[in-house]
Amino acid sequence: MDWMSNNDVTINKLVFTKFLTKDAIQARVEELAKELKNKYENHNPIFVILLNGAFVFASDLLRQFDESAETLFLKVSSYHDLESTGNVTFDKNFLSPLSGRSVILIEDIIDTGNTMVALLKELKTIGVKEVALCTLLLKPNKLKHNFEVQHVGFSIADEFVVGYGLDYNEQGRNLRDIYQLKSQ
Ligand code: 5GP
Ligand code: MG
């Protein structure tokens, strides 16, 4: 693979360097799954998997949640290139099964928090029983809103990351480890 060398990967001429190894990610995902099991066994929660980025994280996490549960996939977009646009779009019609239910939102990364705030607002309108947020990554210094994130895999610095479901213009989602943009 010529796009990868040692600990670096090059995507569209940008160099990213290995940041969280697949083993570290797997170990943390296992812990998160245990947290969720303790909290939600016998609640039959609905996991709402935020597409595209959370598909890899969700597939590892949910296979370790060996309790009854439902899943719902929701396509959400806001990011373009390396920046959040602040313009969050999703189809509200897909959210109607969540009324009265225990909902766990599964996200790859929370950055400005715009996506979560837009979703939480809509879930409130629908009337869910309870809602929790579970994100693999959180950039605390970029958050623009005040809301609780109950389950966080890793709090990270402001650098742009790819891999394990996260993309740079649709590339890099298939990387097993997570890579961080190298300062130029
Ligand atoms: P927010 O609405 O919190 O600003 O952004 C949330 C979404 O932006 C995430 O679900 C993710 O798709 C994207 N995003 C935020 N930071 C990064 C990053 O460092 N790398 C990638 N690949 N996507 C990011
Ligand atoms: Mg996302």
C-alpha cells in the first residue's frame, strides 16, 4: 500500500499520523459496552447509529451489547472537507419510532456539538422516554453548546482525525487505527 508508510497515511496530499491504535480502541469499546449493559439491560433501548461515520464503532460496540435492543440508522450530515458547516441535515420522518423509548445516540465524534444539539431538540419534540449520548471521540475545546455526554471513549485535542469510520472526503474510513492530521 503506497498510501501508507510506517505510522503515516497520506490522503489527498495531507499526511496523517497514527494516534489511537486498534488495540487501544478495542479495549475502550469493550469498556463502553459494559457501561451500556449495566445501565440498559432489560430496557430494550434503541441505538440510533449516526451515519456515515459511526458505522464501524457501532458494529463493534453493539456486538458486545448482548441484551435485547433495536437499531435505527440515521443519515446526518454537517461536515465538509476539514470543517463543520454548522448546517445539520437529517430526515425527521425517520425518528418517529423513537417516541416513548430509551434512546442511545451512537456517534463517531462530537466536535462543535451542532449535530447533537439539533438531534436532541428534535427528540424532545417527539417525546422520548430518555436519551443518552455515546461517542467514541469528543473534542472538548471545540464544543459550542452545553449538554451532557454520558459515554465518551476518548477526549482528544482539536486536530482533524480519520480512520475507524471517520473520513477525509470519504477516504480513510476503512483504516483500523485512528490517525491525526500532522501539523504542516
Ligand atoms: P459537530 O456537529 O459536533 O460539529 O460535528 C459532528 C460531525 O462532524 C461528526 O459526526 C463527524 O462526522 C464530523 N467530524 C468532526 N470532527 C471530525 C474529525 O476530526 N474528523 C472527521 N473525519 N470528522 C469529523
Ligand atoms: Mg458523524
